[in-house]
Amino acid sequence: MINKIYLGKQEKLFKRISDESIDVVFADPPFNLNKKYNSYNDNMTQEEYIKWCNKWLKEIVRVVKPTGSIFIHNIPKWAIYHASFLNNLCDFKNWISWKTTSSPPHKTCLFPNHYSILYYAKNKNKQKFYAIRKPHDRCRKCNFLLKDYGGKKHLLNQFGPMIGDVWTDIFRVRHKKKRSKHPCELPVHLIERILLMSTDEGDIILDPFMGTGTTAVASKKLGRKFIGFEKDEKYYDIIIDRLKNIKSNSKIGEYWVSWYLDNIITLREKDWDGISKYYIKPDNPKKIDKEPMVLLDKNLRGQMIF
Ligand SMILES: C[S@@+](CC[C@H](N)C(=O)[O-])C[C@H]1O[C@@H](n2cnc3c(N)ncnc32)[C@H](O)[C@@H]1O
């Protein structure tokens, strides 16, 4: 079933996946917000929705390897139910808060400002995990570091900080030209970040709600394998079309990384020493606050892998 997208309902397709055969599952289900999908009716009662989710969550836990991880993307309203269900079956790692405008504004509570990505390990502390880094936040106009590190500047990692559980640097695909005709397409580099922290080259990633195929695209770009389910034929066609032009080349030198435009947006901590030779750095590390590093040659992107 490897590197294939299956047109059909996850309820049936999960039965074809053996127990403990998948390294990572990423699931981005419909959020039950009455969104306009092509064929899916996104409008269950709360009780129906939770019951439906618990069924596929159980399947996800079944198919993940003992060394595997599970990531569930949803709005906090539903994530609290997913967490209380998963807490009995596997090991909670993080509630990743992805900062972006989520469900519509409410009149009776605060404006929802993040999506949650629940991160679970199938078995306690047996999952693959790699610490990851992102570039420093800088002012768009003057390029200075946004955070004041005072006299500790020279101690900073020159690429940027370790990534924690609040993600503010990845934005939804809004530009009409860049997105498909699907209401919920996720950014590829969001999934790439997740895969860099939880998988190795060749690992198998399953997404039971493929939508436009973002998980398959990210997996392929990073040299991982994928299996996808999608019930809607129109979206299935989008995925197949999208995958045609994707190459397994999200690298710099020998290292898998995640790119956004011409910049690396996520890399593994353990790879930084090797990757740092591709950057021109300020001659004095104390100048890091005003002098960003520059890639030696942007064309190095993906160039040296074959
Ligand atoms: C939130 S979207 C996923 C978007 C995806 N992450 C992307 O970046 O494009 C959820 C998808 O699940 C699909 N879906 C809904 N019920 C399904 C089912 N029972 N089996 C398989 N797919 C289903 C919908 O058609 C929709 O495309």
C-alpha cells in the first residue's frame, strides 16, 4: 500500500492496514464546523462527532508501531475530547499550539487564536524524536532580532532557537493562486516540521484524511513513504495531480530540511554542525542581533542529493 492514495472512506480502508505497521499518523479530520466540502457533510451533533472520532482514533493507535508517533490536528474544542480518549491508550507528549486564526469569532468567549496539534507516542518514551530548530525572529524592515538577549548574544545558536510547543512562524495558505479548491489545505512546511521531528528517511506516514495531499507531498519531499485515504474523488484527483511534480529533494547537502521560499524554516538540532558550513556567518558572533546569516548559494537547495 506504500506511496499510494486510496479513494474511499477511512472506515473501510483502515482494515487493510496491519497492526503496528506505521511510523507516524498525521490526522486532520473535518472540524464539524459546517465547512463547505465538495461531498462531505461537515455537520454532526457533538455526540455523533465524538463517537465517530473515537473510532478512527482507536484505529490509529492500532496501526502505529511501538516506536511510532501520532499527531492529531483539530480545534481546541474537539482536541480536549481526543486527548481524554488518547490518554488511556498512549503517551501524551505535547499540545502543540499552532498560532493562526481558527474557528469563527465567538461573542461569548475569547477569539480562537490557535489550532491544536496533539502529539502522542504509542509507547512511553519509545518514539523517535529529534529536537528541531527554527530561524531567529527578526524585524521585517531592519532585520534586528526581535528578542533582546542582552549580554548573552554570543551564546545563541546562530541559526535560531529550539522549537517548543507554540508555533507562530507558519501561516495558512491564503493566496488563491497557491492553493487548491479545498477549504482546508495545510501548509506543506507545517507537516515537514512534524516529520523532521518524528521520522527518518524511508519511514511510513499515514494520513486518513488526505484532503489535497499535503501530508503525501511533505513525505515525498523529505524522502519518506506515505499512505493516504480520501473519500472525495475531486480531492483525490487534486492529490494525484499535485504529487506528479514533487521531487524527494528537500535537502541541503546530505541533510533533510524544510524550506519555505528560499530559506530553511526547520532543521534538526543534530544536523546544524554539518549545515552551518553552507552559511556565511557574521565574523563576530556578538553581531548576530543585526547581521543575519546568509546562505552561501540558494541554488544549493536540494542540489546535492542524487
Ligand atoms: C480537513 S480536510 C484535510 C485537509 C488536508 N490536511 C490538506 O492539507 O489538504 C479533511 C478531509 O477528510 C475527507 N474525509 C471526510 N470524511 C472522510 C472519511 N470518512 N474517509 C476519508 N476521508 C474523509 C474530506 O473529504 C476532506 O478532504
